Amino acid sequence: MPSSTLKLSCDDSSSNGSRDSDDDQSKPPDSIRDVRIPAQPASKRRNRKRKLAGFKAGRSRVERGTDVFDYEQKFSEDEPFKEMGPMARVWKTFLEEYAKFDADRVEDWRDALDVLLVFAGLFSAVVSTFVTQTSPNLQVDYNQVSAYMMYEMLRLQRAMMDGLPASSVVSSNITPTSPVHPSRTDAWVSVLWFTSLALSLTTALMAVLMKQWIHQYMAVPSGTPRDRSRIRQFRLESIEKWHVPLIIGLLPVLMHVALGVFFVGL
């Protein structure tokens, strides 16, 4: 009997405990802190971390010592009290960063100058063809002068055959030394086209000079890293002093002006 009563009491206590736990789970929590989030397996947590915006993020393949921007691994550490010496790591880092910066900027300059040189060459050839057709209107027409003089000689011969004096023949006003008086239209067209040709050739000349500046700027100097860094900085200051970026930016504007002046002359 005692054993049976003990079993019944244990059963009652276990059933009461299960009811209490069910009541606790069905009862709403008093605050947010009482809410318990069920733990997830470790494999699901790892897979969740690898996903980014719905895509699985790949593992980084950059290992220690292989990053090209890790200059602490790329260059050896400086000796004590030689951090600013000729072979210091700071100068090598400066040259590496500056080389990448110059490569991106100079590439854009070279592309723009190459396009300008090609366009200026073709445009100058076209304008020169038009100029050669209009420039004779600004000079003495020797063919016309020869025709007038031959006509005058013929009249003198006729006067001599008729027994008339030579003073009776009126001389021509056109001579090889007579001044030229072109029409206003020919003068304006010639001025516009010569101006367009001059602007085009100026653009081509400035483009060639800028390419020479860029070539000298990108030339690798000799010496220690500190000397090369100082030369690089001196070249940069010279380019900014002479406004090379501004000149390269104004060359397309100058070419557009030449093209507009040419169309006005048409």
C-alpha cells in the first residue's frame, strides 16, 4: 500500500507539472523580454550568414600576404630611426599609390588628345581645300592682266595700220602692279576660313605639346624611392602651375569654335 500511494502521488505531481507547463506556454508573455526564440541548429546559422540579399556570399579568396594593397606585407618594415630614410616604406607606398592615380588620369588625357589630333588633322585638310579655292580672289589675276595687255597691243597695231597716233588708243587700267579690290563677300569668306584653319592648327599644336608634357610626366626617374617621390611631386606641381588639365579641357572648345567659324563661312 505505501508503494502504491507513492506511485499515485508521483503520477499526480507529474501530471500537475505538465499542466502548469502547458498553462505557462499558452499564457501570453508579460513583456518582450519574456519571449523566448527557439534556438536554430548551427548548420542553419552558418548558411544564413553566407546569404546576402538572397544570394550566397562566396568565401573571400584573399589570403594574408597576397593583398596588393597590404603594404605592411608587401614592403619590409623599416629599421628603427630610419622611417624617413631614402629606402623607407612610406616612399615606396607613395610611389605605388601615385602610379595608380596617374595611370587613371593620364589615360583619359591621352584618349582625349588622340581624338583631337585625328579630328584636327582631317578638319585642317578639308579647310585647306576650301581656302585654296578662294585665295586667288584676293590676289592679282595675271591671266586677266595678260588678256587686257594683249587686247591693248592689238588696238595699237590697228591704229598704226590706219595711220592714227598711238595716243588715240586708250590704255587699260589693269596692270601687274595695280592694287587688288576683292569683293566684300570674298573677303569675309576668306577671313572666316583662314581663322578656322588657324584655330584648327593651333589645337593640333597644343595637343602635341600636351602629349609631350604627359610623356615627360610619366617617365620613371632614377634614384632612391625618396628621390623619385620628390621628382614626382615636383612634376605634379609644375603641371598644376602651367594649368595643363585646364588647357586639355579647353582644346575641344577651341575645336568646336573652329568648326563653327567654318560653317559660318559656308
